[in-house]
Amino acid sequence: MDWTAYIDEYCERLAPGLAGEPLNALSNLAFILAAFIMWRRCRGQGLWAGNAMVAILAAIGVGSFLFHTFATVWAVVADVVPIAIFSLFYIFVANLTYLRLGNVAALVGTLAFLPFAYVVNGLLAPLPFIGISSFYWPLVLMIAGYAVWTWRATPETGRGLALGALILSVSLSFRSLDMIVCTSWPAGTHFVWHALNGLMLGWMIEVYRRHVVEGGKREG
């Protein structure tokens, strides 16, 4: 594999170079800002998982920035790995904290997301528009499922998760629109995906923080 191979996947990029996607690159500040805000909100509260999520969120911003500047194979790995880690870690913590599962059951439930995502991605990939970001939509369904599951016992957490699923749905729509609107809007819409995704991930950490601190629940 050529780790330095050039990748051009977004409307804004017209040629190789660090400044090829200025809006896509700079909009990653949304992740850093969200991480900083949530670090301030989580610090001093003994939230080991919350602090870990904040660190991973900051890594998402750095990795995505690298991808939208260097636009190479190694940079795309730096982009997607933190996202995958955050997703799986949040599911694990949700299993522990929202569903009150034991460690083994929480881990099994987390690993079960992988075949679920594979099947859903396969079903959605052929669909117009949705198929462009089919690999992210299983997360929307997963978050919505947790919202339904927790709504009765912890309504505020359920509502918070439902809002997270809604924000991610809107965010994914802008991600999918990027190449579609390219001829009429050369900057594309991928930078909006970054902005909304930073908001959504920060909010998901806040939902967890409120559940544990303000709701008086145990942290896993």
C-alpha cells in the first residue's frame, strides 16, 4: 500500500496541497472547541470516561485536519481511527452507564455493533443520497435505539440521545450533499458536516455528563 497516495474525495479540493481544502480544514476547529468546552465541564467531577471521550474528540479534530490538508492514505487513517474509537467507546460506556450492564455484557454489546453496522451499511449503500454516507447511518440508528431504551427510566437522557441522533442525521445530510452541489456551490458542504458533528459529539458527552453528575447515576 502506498501510504502517501493522493486522495481527492471532496468538492472543495481541486488539486494536491496543504491548502487545497481551507474550509474543510479550518472547520475542524469545531471538534477542538467542543473538546475544550467539554473538558471544562467534565474536569474535577471524577468522570474518567468523560475525560477519555474529550481526549478522543480532540484527536478526531486533529486527524480530520490532517486528512483535509495532506489528503493522503496515512492521513485518512488518522481521520477515521479516532472516529471509530469514539463510537465504540461511547457504546461501551452507554452499555455500562445508561443500560447498567456488567463489563462483559457491555463489551459483548459493543462488539455486536460491528455486524449490525455491516448489515445496515450493506442495505443502505445502494440507496440514492443516503448511500453516500451509508457507513455512518448505523450510528444514527444505534443512538436512536438507546434513546428509546432509556426514555422511560431516564427521560432526560432519552431526550438528549434523541437530539443527538437528530443532529447527526442533519450533519450526515450535509456530508452527502457535498459532491451533489459541487457544480453550483464550489466550496461544497463538507465543512458543515464538521461543524455539526463537533456540536453533536460534544453534546453526546454532555448527555453522558448530565446522566452521571446531575442524574446521580453511577459511571459504569
